[in-house]
Amino acid sequence: MNRLSLSRRQILSAATAGALVLFGTLIYRFVPEKGFSRQETGQPQEGRRAPPLMRKGKAIFIPEGSPYRSHIVVAPVQVRDVSLSRIVPGAVEADPARTVRVLAPVNGRVSELNIELGDNVKKGQPLATIDSGDLAQAVADAEKARATAKLTKSALDRATGLNKAGGLALRELEQAQNDFLQATSELKRAEARLDVIGDNSKLTGQRKITLNAPIDGTITALDTAPGDFIDNTTSPMMTISNLDRVWVTASVQEKDLSFVQKGERVEVSLVAYPHEVFAGKVEIISQLLEADTRRNKVRIAFDNPNGMFKLNMFATVRFFSPPSRRVVIPPSALMMVNDTSNVFVEVAPWTFERRPVDPEADILGGAVVEGLDAGQRIVVRGGVLLND
């Protein structure tokens, strides 16, 4: 009986001791640790774990023992000679000095059309024939002026002879001279009109006139057809452009005009040839800024013997500024916060402050920024750990 009682007491004692040990373990594991405390020097007090970083105002301090120190790399800001660039949209256009708009010299009806849009033509090649009553009238006026001039010349010769023989008064001789001068002036006017129209001034009663190509080129616009009636001689019937030399016209924003200098090199890329870059030079800078788009037209000329440049092709044009000393940082140093670019500047050992910067351009292996000075040290890797 005593052995049984002793055994029960031993069992109860052991169970009680195990319960106390388990309770103590649970308290140790699940009760939160007390807050970290630091000395003014930033060193952790003995027996306390260091936090990964500490903030005091705008400054961020990475204490000794923080795992962040092994992931953050700091380097000085670099200053290099850099030629910045800007890329702007452009398009291929015909050279106005090699473009002719063909006008009808007289009113009339198009009886024949010998070309189509896109055709290549040679100088002097027939383009269209116009049947015109105005042309017939102009030819008749010229013939009438010739006859009048011939008649007045004969009258003047007779009056001159009679005057010398004493059989004609001076007043009548002067009248004959005046009639001849007027007839001569009218003949010159009529023949000049025929020259403008293009008639040879030799045939009478002609009604049809043939328009010939004034230059070698391509029909780039066609605004007429057989049977069309021409009643406005100031409206072009067609346009011929010589595309052996073309323009690439870039539209440069007002803020980027400092990158554009006459004679400076540019690089042009065409959507049609994505793997080719065409080198050129700025030839014409417009002196007029477009009021609606606030853009300036800049033109670069290219020889086009093989016809690679097609009118209205889309292009991108890269302009380069003269080399200058610029601050260059690695792209990994840039942090974005609310659409603003920032970097972390080291203001003391392992102490950093956020600074806004203005990225100007991306170059090979870096980014050109404003807002930093040479010699400043910044976080170039691991800044994401400080960015919140």
C-alpha cells in the first residue's frame, strides 16, 4: 500500500514539473520582444538586436550589424563629356525646288490624258491635251494683229514716200506712224499670250493644246481626268516631283531647339528599314514656329537614286548636341516615387538622404541627370531597400 502511494506521488510530481516547463517555453516563444533601444551613437545596447535601418527626419541610417550593409553599394558621382541627343518624328517630303505644279494655260475640256498617278515622265513628254475655245480666240487675235501690223506698215511706207515728194502733209505722216506703232504693240501682246499658252504662233484656227512635262520626275498628284472641264487656270491639274533628291522633314518641339544647329550631323531611321540608319546634316531650319503645334520644321536632304525614300514615309530623326561636361549615374541608382526620379545621397557614413533629380537622357551604360554635383556619393545598388 505504501509502495503504491509513493508511486502515485512520484507520478504527480513529474507531471507537475513537465507542465511548468511547457508553460515557460510557450511564454518565451510567443510573448513579443520589447522594443529596440539604441544609444545616441547608434550602436545597439548589449543584448538587443539591431534594426535593419533607422530614420531620423529625412536621414536614413544603416546601423552596424544590419544585413542591409551587405546589399547596399555606394559610389561617387561621375562627370563625363557627353553629347546628348533627342529623337523627334519626321516624314519624307519632295524638294520644293524640284517640284512643279502643272496648270492649264487656258480654259477648256481635257480631251486626252496620257499619264497616270505614279508614272515617271521625262521633260517634254506629252501629259494631256485640252480642247479650248479660248486658245482659238487667242490664235485669231494674233492673226488679226499680224494683218493689222502689215497693213499699217504699208500705209506708213506710202506716207513716207509722199511726204518726201511734197505730196503729203506732215500731220498725215505722223498719223500713219502712230497707227503702225499701235498695231505693232497689239501684235506683241497677242504673240506674248500665245507664248504663255504654249502655242507655236504659226497655225491659225487651232483649238487643241498639248501640255508637256516641264521636268523629269514622277506624277505625285493628279487632279483631272479625260472629259474634265478646266474652268480655273490657277488650280493645278497635276504635280510632278523629281525624287532623285528628297527631304526628311523633322518636327522639333520648342524645348528641343537647342539641339538643332545648321550643318550638324543627324541620324535618320525609317519604319520601312528598321535596321538601317541614314546619316545626314541639317540643311534648313525654319524661322517660323507653328502656332498650333509649337514645333519647328527642320529639313535634311538625302540623295535618292534608288527610290528607297518614298514620299510620306514616317521617319525618326536623332539630333545631337555639342559635347559638354555632364553628371552620369548608373540607371540602377534612380528610384521612382510618385512619378519623380530620386537618388539616395550619402551625407555621412552609412547615412543617406533622398534627393530629387531630373533625368535628361539615357546613354550607353548610364543616365545623364541634373541635380547632383561632382564628388557626391550616391547609392548605386540596393537603393530599393531604402525606397518606401
